[in-house]
Amino acid sequence: MRLSREEVEHVALLARLGLTEDEKEMFRDQLSDILENAGVLGELDTAAIPPTAQVLPLRNAMRADAAEPSMSVEDVLANAPRREDDYFRILPVFEEEYDK
């Protein structure tokens, strides 16, 4: 199935793409080839294959929630470029000036 130039222009409009005349022709050929290849899949007999939501089996990847010792504040802030008491000091987002 070959796409028409109008169909390519419609797809470009939906994708908000501004295409040149050469690009429209190039994408017409490429999209037509993609649709032809996808059409081959439609010829397969899948009547005996049950529909699936996932191709890989799902398994729970969560671990038990257990309290464990964490790093000390001094270790965590050891390489902080700026620090204020026991917190990271970051540049303000909405203020124009920042006292270093």
C-alpha cells in the first residue's frame, strides 16, 4: 500500500513537522515501506495464540522494608559544595541574588 502525498502531509501536520517537498517524497517512500512490512504480520495465523498483556512474566521486585544503619551526616555532606548546618545549601531558583 503506497501512501499518497496528502496522507504524508496529514501525518506531518499531526506530528507538527514542517517538511520540504523532498522530505515529503522521502517519507512517503519510507512510511509506505514500513506499512508494507507491518502488513506481512497481518497475514500470520494467530488464532491459536492467546492474547497477552505482557510478553515477559511479571514478578515482584520489591524487597522487605527493613531499617538499616545509614551514613552519618558528616559523611553525607563531606563533599557538598555548599552546606548550611546539617543541610545541603543550593542556589535559589526564584531569587535573583544569592549570598555566597
